[in-house]
Amino acid sequence: MTKPWQALEWDSAFFGMPVARIQPGTRAAELPEALSGLRAGGFGLAYWILDRPDAARGQAALTYGGQHVDEKTTFLASPAQVLAATGTVAAEVIETDGPAEALLPLAVAAGGSSRFRVDPRIGARHFEKLYATWLERSLRHELADAVFITGAREAPTGFVTVGRKNERADIGLIAVAEQARGKGCGKALVVRAAAWARDAGHGAIQVVTQGANREACALYERCGFVKEAVNPVFHFWLQPERHP
């Protein structure tokens, strides 16, 4: 019999305790048994990212101690759609390989609405370390194929990472410094990512953001993206005495 959950090796090592993901299609009636098995197995944290919005399963998650931390929202477009929708851009965009220190405040800002920031049990230290790791691995081309910035290399005003995921071009991290907002930096970064996707031969480019991040959602829609999927996300803390 297939387990209704999967252990997550990287997350477990990062948080210093066993972490698992409950299968997206798990039914509401199956949730108590899944949680019981996870507790018995010593897991401290479990994610449940539903395969689609579902009021019954959402209520079950809350009933059994889950915290609703995100509405994972996927936007999709073709590179041609983005380039046609955006027209000319004002901000200059260049490719960079760092330094990571200059980009770190932007990487942390990129996660400001993420489930790892929303969940108070994660804590600021682990949240910031998580996004610092994401940034560093992107600059090493482990999690991204290219990193682009607006502004100067030593003092960037915005950045975007782009790579490949599930046979699509994928925008990973994107952020614009507060003092540079409203000047076209976000649009310019999305356009550059779409141009990279076109040049790499991708017919589609996606970006995943949080439903609560209204500014980001509005930017993607202005740039020709359409909403493809919404996946409610819940966190379950299974051992009350344990935390990262």
C-alpha cells in the first residue's frame, strides 16, 4: 500500500528534524490516519499542498491542526505573449553572477509573502537562511540557468532568476528594491526572463507566487500571464515540543 506521505530529505536536513509532504490528492477522510502515521514516525513538520481548491479538505486540514499558509498560484504564458504584452521597457537589465551579498536583501524580500515567512514557527533565522541558500544555488546555476539584475552589479535595484522546470522556463525568484518600485524594473526583469525563455527554445514560461502577493500577481497579469492553477497549502506541526 502506498503511503499517503513522502519524506523530504532536503527539508529534513535544513530544519534539523524529519519533514514530510502529504500527497496532494489525499482525501479528507484519509487525513487523520496520515497525520497519525507521521507522528508515530517522528516527523516534526508536514506540508499539504492540495492538488486543487477544495472546501472539504481545507476544513479537514484546519480541524486537524493545520495552518493555512499559502494559496500557491501558478501563472503561465508563452514568451511571445509576454513580449507582445509588455512592449518597450525603461530599465536596463544585465546578467550577473553575484556578489551574493549585494543580492541577499532582494532575495529575502522575494520571500516576504511566502509560506516560510507566514508560518511563525519557522522563524526569521531559518526563513532568511532558506532564501540565502536559494540565491546562492541560483548563482551557482544549480537552481537557475541565469540571474538578471537592474541597477549596478554591486548595488542592484532588482533581480530575477530563470531556469527550466517541468519542461518549461521557470521564474524562480524575483524582487525589486522598495526605492526602485514604480520605475519599470519588475516589468523589465519579466521581459528579460521571457526573452531568455524564447532564446532557449521554450514554448512556455511559468512563475509561481503567493495568492496574497497582490502586487506580483498584478505584474504577471499585466505582462500577459494567465492564472493556471491555485493550490492551497497547509503546514502541520506534529510534535509540539519540536521546532526548527
